[in-house]
Amino acid sequence: MNQIYLKQALTGISVVAALIAAFYWFRASRVPIQDFEESMIGSAFAPMQKASKLNAIAAAFAGFSALLQGVLMLLPE
């Protein structure tokens, strides 16, 4: 009985982590970055750095979600 609750909890946490990853990737995709030809390198660097940080956070949550799914696959029925 406890294993059922463990699987449900891990599945729920995995879903939440995947949703957080999707949210951060959406935010990263919405960071406005000027065309390279129209901007100086300095003005384009800050938005790219922000998008990079958001992508890193999203990747961490996606990896955590995948790790939880791997643990769930290893648990016996």
C-alpha cells in the first residue's frame, strides 16, 4: 500500500517538474533579442544571457523529471 502512494507522489512531482521546465522554456523563448546587425554586441548580450539562464533552469527541471520517471520504472509493481 505504501508503494502505491510512493509511485503516486513521484509521478506527481515528476509532472510538476516537467510543467516548471515547460514554463521556463516558454519564458526563455519570449526574451526579446535584437537582430545582430541592428544591435551592438553589448546590447544583445544581456538578453541572451537571461535566456541562457532560463534554459538552464528548464533543463534542470526536465532532467529531474526524467530521473523520477526512471526511478518509477525501476520500482516493482
